[in-house]
Amino acid sequence: MDRVAAARAAGASIISLSAGEPDFDTPEHVREAGIAAIRGGQTRYSQVIGLRALREAIAAKFQRENGLDVDWRHTIVGTGGKQVIFNALAATLNEGDEVIVPAPYWVSYPEIVQLCGATAVTVACGADKGFKLTPDALQAAITPRTRWLILNSPSNPTGAVYSRAELQALAEVLLAHPQVLILSDDIYEHLIFDGIAFSTMAQVEPRLRDRTLTMNGVSKAYAMTGWRIGFGAGPDWLIEAMEKLQGQQTSGASTISQYAALAALTGPQDFIGQSRRVFQRRRDDVVREINNAWGLHCEVPQGAFYVFASCEALIGCVTPTGTELATDEDVVGALLDEAGVATVHGSAFGLGPYLRIAYALDDASLGRACNAIQHFCQTLSK
Ligand code: PLP
């Protein structure tokens, strides 16, 4: 993002396929609820753990959408999903603890684990496994020091989605290791395509519920990234520890944003279906165009708004200006400098050589970006 900003400041025209957020506006009734909260004087501290009305709406959401019978007292509201994750890990990890992070992963997981003094144990989950953790790989990664397994479905950066059966198979392994907590990052829950059903671990295996934190939020589902509201449901001891930490960190999430999130969860839900349809159409367009680009290849992701494309064939090539492409980071740099398109290299997410292409962008810009990528690939020489 820094390089895009610098290039734009220097007058270059850059199309960014690197955004991690929907390009839509927050739904009108949600924005109005935020304004009404300000006008109505809801501008003071809320409870550290979140407004009761919002926590009740969160419990209702878990029941309605995930079939999870959650007591609102076992929910917590944080400043974005990220704070929920951070607090869960910070409240539980000690030096020497291990956290299993399937790779490719959202970049923040290993960083947060490291910040907590623990060790991220990354497990390579390649394209041959659909970028998903298998029961055997999970079993092999668990040690007596394992404290958490982090699961993210639909996934950032691959868009991979775990089926109910796949989660059940992982659950069978986890049932034999009671020291392992499960963090289910469901932030992309609603961005799931082709009519497939979303599943989350606490729903699939009720015997794991007392050691699973189900984390979600309004950022991606309701295009509310800037409002900074995320939430989680989990065992009471964990929620209590997270609340204690939050009390000394942020004193809770913005009250105004909590009222907006309440409107999002309890108001009309048609925005979710509309944005899903738009993203699915864009996904189809981008997958087709990327697979038409010389040297790039991607499978069809089932969720989120990312395409994770292999650029292996580009490695070792030279661009018309003489730039050698030795790594996926070189490919990303050359695409930016020579084609005006910003992507993120797969190795930043723990698996190269890949490009993460975010299609949270209008159709015309996406079309131009895909053309520029295809032209760039065509002009490479070995
Ligand atoms: N989890 C994943 C996988 C994400 O990609 C993101 C944001 O990019 C988050 C969590 C954090 O979401 P929030 O903006 O609600 O903090």
C-alpha cells in the first residue's frame, strides 16, 4: 500500500488489487444508525465487553445463522475482529506455547502469536490440498505445547472453504488433544459462493464448543471495515480473560460503532445477498482472465474476495525493461512498476510463488487490471 501511494503521488496511474476490504459503502440504514447514535447522545463509554443489546444481537446471529446456542453473556465485542483475536491469544499464551497456523495464512496470525511470546507453527497447505489443513498434517503438528489451532474459512488469502465433513475430520483429531483451543475466524462467512453452505467448528462438533472461540464481525459482511467492530463467542473463562485485557487496552469498542453494528445485525439482511452476487460474478471474471494470462494459473476459490494465483511459470523470466523475476515478490514489484497493477505476493502469506489478487473493485477497473496483467505476462522473455 505504501508503494502504491508513492507511485500515485509521483503521478502514476495504479489499479490496486491489494485491498482487504469490500469496495461498497456501508448500507444506508447502518450509516443512519451511527448518525442517530451520535444525535441521541450515545457518545459515552460502553461496557468494556460491549453493549448488552449488541451482545444479545450477536447471540441471536449465532443462533440464526450458525445454529449455535450461545448465551449472550458468553459473547464479547472488540475493536474489529483483529482485537478479538489479539485478546484471545494474549490472554492465553505463555512463552514456549505453540499455535498451529495453516499456511498460507492471514499475515496477522503469526505476528500476533509472536507478539505474545509464543511460537507460530506453520503447516504448509499447498494447492494439492486445496490450501486446506488435513487431519494428518494437523496430527503431525500437535505437540504437548500446542495451545491453539487457528482456522480461517473462507480463507484470506486463498478463498478456500472447509466443508462440514472436512471440519469434522479435523475435529476427530482435536478431540484427542484437550489442551488445544480452536480459534475459528469466520470473518468471511457471508462471502461464500456457488450455493455452498458455511460451517464453523463449534457447530460441526459440539464436543469442542467449550474450547472454541468463534470469531466474526461486521467488517466484511456489511462493508464496515472502518467502523472497527468484531465479536466472539466462547467459553466463559476465556471471554472473562479477554474482557480483563480489553479493559486495560481500549476500554471497549466505540459506542457509536456498536449502535451501527446493532443495526447491521438486526436490520434488513439483503445487502449480504447483493454483495455476494456481485463478488461471485467478479470472481468468475477474474478467474477466467487470470487463467488466460500466460504463466498464471488459479483454481476457482469458493469464498472471500481473493484469487490466489500461481506465478511459478513467471519465475526466471525477464521483463522488457530487464527486470529479472526471481521471486513472487519480484513479480509483484514488476507488475506494479511496469503494468500499474498492485497485488500481494503469496510468500507474504507463507506460500510462494503466488499472487493474491483481491477483486474488491468495480468491474471496469478489474477488466483493465486483468488486461494489464495479461499484457505484462505476454511481454516476458525467458
Ligand atoms: N481475519 C481475517 C482473515 C482478515 O482478513 C481480517 C481483515 O482483513 C480480519 C480477521 C480482521 O477483521 P477486522 O477488520 O474486523 O479487524
